[in-house]
Amino acid sequence: MIVPWQEIEGETLNNLIKEYVISKLEDYQMDNSQMEDWITEVKRKLERGEALVEWSEANETVTIVDAKKYSY
């Protein structure tokens, strides 16, 4: 199920984005300023509809996914 990112509280959204960035860049060493750049980029993707927040009922997890996953 898609969750509107605008309905997620700011700090919660930032934490979700941080988890997403870390999972995508596990082997990449970054400092705090680079993390902020990545967070900004992911927020832009959410705003443009290129990324979505997905709730998995089966796993009871929330994650960010590429919007292409839902395009046909």
C-alpha cells in the first residue's frame, strides 16, 4: 500500500529516508553533510513522484521504493 509521504511527520520521514539511504549505500562511507545531501535528493524524488513510501502489510514494514515499481 502506498502511504502519502506528506502525511508522515517530518522527523519520522527523515528517519525513514536515512534508513533508505543507508540501505542503498551500505559500503559507502559518508559524513553528515553528505547524508543531508542524500536526504534532500530523496525528498525531491518523493516530491516529483519518482519515489514512493510503501507499507508492506505482510512484513509490517515501511520503506521507500522507486515509483517505477508501480508503473505499467
